[in-house]
Amino acid sequence: MVFRSHDRNWPEGIDTFEKRYPKLKLFRKYKAFRLARWADKVLVVIPAEANRKAPVGIRPLIDVYMVFYAEAVQVKEGKK
């Protein structure tokens, strides 16, 4: 998990802040899941399998883990 949470191991189109910042709106299209929450942060996984149709450059080849401020992440309720 630690290896996959470093941006140098993320898809080529988002592996640096300079590449990632202009594409922030695309992050809303990722299928992601909240794994944990502590203090004011959340750990999110972006599974490669669930995002195999994401645009080239941001499509993960392996699961990607990201930490965000909790208020920056909107979690939708799953289907029941």
C-alpha cells in the first residue's frame, strides 16, 4: 500500500503535481472507495479493475491509494 500511495507510482498523466493539477476535475470520474478515516484525512483506493475505462494517462494499471483532507472528498452511498 505504501508503494502505491506515492505519486511517482501513479499513472503517467498524474505522477507529478504539475501534470495532476490541470486534471483535477477528472478525479471526480474515478471509481474510488474510502478505506479509512482519521482526524481530518481519508484514505481512498482507486481500483485498477473498476477504472479500466478511464482516459489514457490517468488510467491506473495497479490499484492507487491517495490521502485527502476529509472535506475534499465526497462519498456517495452505495446501492442497497
